[in-house]
Amino acid sequence: MVIFEKSSRGRMTGSQQAVVESGRMEIPGRFLRESAPLLPEVSELEAVRHFTRLSQRNFSVDTHFYPLGSCTMKYNPRVCHTLALLPGFSGRHPRAPASHGQGVMGLLFGLQEMLKEITGMAGVSLTPMAGAQGEWAGIAMIRSYHRERGDVARDEILVPNAAHGTNPATAAMCGFSVREIPTDGAGDVDLAALSGAVGPRTAGLMLTNPSTLGVFERRVAEIARIVHAAGGLLYYDGANLNAIAGRVRPGDMGFDAVHVNVHKTFATPHGGGGPGAGPVGVGERLLPYLPIPMVAREEEAGGERFRWLTEEERPRTIGRLSGFVGNVGVLLRAYGYLRMVGATGLLRVADYATLNANYLMARLQGAGFRVAFPERRATHEFIVSVKPEAEAYGVTALHFAKRLLDHGFYAPTIYFPQLVPECLLIEPTETESREDLDRFVAAMVAIREEAKSEPERVKSAPHRTPVGRLDEARAARQPDLVWKGPITSGQGGPVVFGQGPEVSGQGKVNGQPS
Ligand SMILES: *Cc1c(COP(=O)(O)O)cnc(C)c1O
């Protein structure tokens, strides 16, 4: 039921009522809309129940195990959220002068410094608002570097085929042509192919490490040497940092630029397309090109002072990537998380993320499932291929994923990476208990048993969710967001909004989101 169906004319919440009774809000008449908006009119309790019920129809980290590979859907401590919502932060005006923002600027400076330490880089800018935008910033800096040296023949970016899909997209968005490098049978970059591909056209290489195959590139130092020797620079996709944070640093591996998905690794969930942040770090060579603004600290008599670094002081910057500083709320959560876990806690995060993945992989393998790289240690995620089950019973990765929903598990990522047929990319994260991991194994085994005895039941899953099979492509391409049913609201409307002629309800509601 959409909320418009619950609407009843003149019904409203107590707080709306107070505004109505006090007369108009203090908005000049010329800014008020002329007709009442067509809004549902419900009581506060009805609104609360409606949205609470809707939220319960979905899966979330708060309610279910969510092993969505590549997304690091771990539990994010509430205290980080509480910190970011402190009124002094959430109520801050983005145009407030630096003299009024010393507190928040001090925290952002602290986050820059912590990320420098974690990535092993010489400088960090926090402004990219997603992992993909961090990648874009990194490759744009590499482009500036070559151009300023007059090295304009370098028009190719090398991307191993085990990279995340955003890597080739980023290179193309920056105007480079993409040259794919194959992966060898053990999941590492094919070094012979890499050596054959580098040359005077090589601007750089983008490496996702750990790769989307869930393994750590064993010859990463050799890769860096080959690319640098050919005059190219190295970009590190650090979105999978959860596996390695505190253990190894991209800077020490010889990389020139890296982005970090703080909305995976540091206290903001990734799924659902909410706000994120993809801070980018660079080595000495790329320092002048970092996107702005950044925060600088100065020692002053009696303490320290923070100020924004802008175009004037950073003339070679690639520029601005957002209207203001980026998604500060997400950055504050990351700051709180890092201060809370500390350096030793961060090691434990990476260790347990890796331990949980390897435990789950070993248990599934022990239960007879085919894992993609059995001879390799998993990082924070790993791949199961249900190709044998698909061949024997006609039950595919999609069917397993849908049936897992009935067992109370959000599904792993499926059919990604494309290098492995019928794959499930499983990332348990460090915040799951051993009991939950065991329950997941039991569910996978039960589904395989059912595939033998009653394959149709698996193929037609899910059976216990509020809705069954959805047409995802249609939902994305032709979303139906227009409420066309009868509407009882909008006629009187809360008087604060309505000034001009009244709207006659029915038939005029097109465009109202439901
Ligand atoms: C999630 C992810 C990205 C992209 O990050 P967004 O914030 O979604 O743009 C890039 N690379 C890898 C390996 C990822 O897992």
C-alpha cells in the first residue's frame, strides 16, 4: 500500500497543526507556492507505521547477514553515526568561515593524516564523494603529470581483467584508451602479458588489490617495477582495504595514487547508493595535483590553526570535485571509527575479515562446493562457482541467491567477476559471528540438497519474501513512480503551503512520487 491510499483529508501531525495554527511560516509571500502540493495527509503515527513497515520488508545489515561481495556490508558502530549527527556538525553551514569551523576542520585534518599513514602516501584529499570519483581524481592527476612534462604520447591505461568495472570506466572517462591485461590461472596478473603491453604509450596501470577474485596480487612489487620502468604511473584501487588495512600499504608497494572507500571500510555502509566518500592519496610526484579543498594546519602562538587550501595556493590542482568539501558526514564517521578502533584495532579488523572469509571458504569447500582458487588464501572475500550444480541440476547462481533469501540471508554478489562462471562472490566481513557463518553454510548445503530432490522449488524462489522475482532491468529502466490512484489530499492542505487557488484532487497527481 502506498501512503496516498492512507490519506484522509485534513489529517495531520501535532507539529504541523502547531504551524498551521500559528499562521504562516516566516517566508516572504513571493516565495510561497501558489497551489497546495498534493501530499498524503496522515497522522504522525500512520506515517511512522507506514515507513517502519516498509523498512521491515527489506534486508539490511541491522537485520540479516549480508555477504554482498565487494561491498563490505559490515556492522557500522552507532557511535560513529551519533558523532556525525552532533548538532555542531550537522547544523554547520557549508559557507561558514574557517574561523567558525576550526573544530570540524581539525577533525578533517586528522583524517587526512590518518589516511596518509594507512595508505603510505605523501598527501591526501578528502573531497571525492565516491570510490569511482576518487579513481577519476587519481587518473586525472596522472594525466596532468604527463601533460605538464610534455609527455603527451601516453594515451593508454593498462587494466588487468580482474579489476573492478569502475577502473576501465574511469580510464575512459579521463580520455585514455584502455588496454586489458589478462590474469593467469592462479589469479595473478600475467606478467609476460604486462611486459609485452607496456611502452611509450603507457600512462599508467590501475590495479584492484586484493582483486575482484578475492586474492592478493603476489607479484605487486614486480608489477610496479615494470610499469615505472616504462615511464607509467601506478594507481591502486583501495576499495578492498578492509582485507589489508594496517598490514600492507599501497605506498610501500610502489604506487603513486590510491583511493579508499571509507563507505565500505570505515563506518558507513556501501549498499543502497547512499552518500559515500572516496578520499584519494598520492606520492610526492602527484602532490601538486591533488583536488581541493584540503585542510592545512599552522602552528600559532598559543595553539594551532586550520585553513583551507584553495586554488591560490594549489595552482596545479586538478580542481574541485564537489560544491564544498565533499560528504563531510561520511568523513566524520570515518574519523570517529579510526579513533575508536585505533591502530591495533584496525589490524584486528583486517585480520578477522580475512579469518572469517577463509573460515567460510574452507567450510563451504569441505561441504563439497567448488571454490574458484582453492590453492590461494582468500583475502576478505572469495568465490564459489556453482557450475557443477548448474550442470547437474539446472540450478544456477541466481537460483541459489534467491533461495538464500528464504533462509534469511541476503544474497552474495552473483555473476561478478565475470571471469568465473556461475559465481557467488562472498564477503562475510569481520563483524559476523562464527554461528552465523555456520548457519550460512547449512543453508547453502540445504539448497543444494533441495536442488537434487525438488529443483523447481529452488528455481522459483524466493517463496517467503513480500515480493517474489522482480524484473530488475525494468525497475531500473522504466521505474513506475507515479501514483495514479484516487487521492483525497491536497484540497485543503496545510495552510502554510496553500496560498493560491485550490487544486482539485483527482487526475492531477501525475508526477507525485509514491
Ligand atoms: C565499490 C568499489 C569501487 C567503487 O566505489 P563506489 O564508491 O561505489 O564508486 C571501486 N573498486 C572496487 C574494488 C570496489 O569494490
